[in-house]
Amino acid sequence: MRAAATVVLASPGGEFVVVRPGEEFPEWAEVTNPHAIAEGDDEAVGEALAGFAVLIVFAYAFSWVMAFVGLLVPSPEVVNNASFIVIFPLTFIANTFVPSENMPSILRTFAGWNPVSTLTHAARENFGNLGAMARNGMPEAAVRSQAEYTWALQNAEIYTLVWVLIILVIFVPLSTREYQRAMTK
């Protein structure tokens, strides 16, 4: 619940950091533009809510992975190191920080099927930020074809939600069993 509140409260703040007073919102910021929402742009509101929903659902699923890791290690200090082993390859071999076309082919392939990449792509698409990846006036269709080079990225929301289900099916029972085992010690 705290994460949902953070997302809802931080989003308008991010918009105001992007735009100076008196300027118009850039096209890529229109989805969560408070003016578009105030004017009743239902499509923008729906897309923004879908973006928040995908992010929150994925974070919820991944919290079960971290709960399991936390229950396996002997002390709270080790949780940070152990979770970094899980998080590091997923976040840094993704299209989150670096465009995939700049990666070597094997890393590009991994990034194309990485659930963090599809989560990032789904969020960019729902928040209208896919156009922000354009260089030198590149049309959105060219950006889309360059960004969506695997089935997973072409169907980013579906693929991300499939991963959410896989993670929940595996880690909810594992975490619950490990918690029950820890409580009986």
C-alpha cells in the first residue's frame, strides 16, 4: 500500500520537474500530464493507470522473491548482498538504462527477453515515453520497430504479467513454507 501511495504522489511531482512554469508539456509527457487528466482525456488516464498497475503488480511479485531470499539468509545484513545477486543481472542487462541496440548481440538477446526490459517497455509505452527514445527527429514507428525486436517486447504487458504469475506460483509457496519452517525453530 505504501508503494502505491508513493507512485501516485511521486508521479505529478515528476511531471513538474520536467516542465518549467509557463511551458507546455512535451509530447512524451502527455500521458500523465495533469492538464490532460483534468480535461478528461480518458485514454491518457487509462494508459497511466495501466502503467502504474503493471509496475505495482511486478513489484508485488518481486517482493515475494526478496521475502524468500530474506528468509534463507542468516542475518539482515546478508539480505542486501544476497538480493543484489538476484537484482544485478536483471536490472543491468536490460533496456532500462542503455538502449538495447548498443549492446553486444548476446546481451541484446538476453535483454530482449528479460522481464525487467518488458516491464520498462510497458511502462514507457503506457506513460507515452516511447517517443523520448527517438534520436534526431526519428518517427515513432521507427523507434517502436527498433525497441520491439523480440516477441516479449512487442507484447510487453502480456509477457510481464506472465512473469508475474510465474514468480507468484513459485515464490509464494516457497516463501510461505520457509516462513513456517523459521517460525518452528
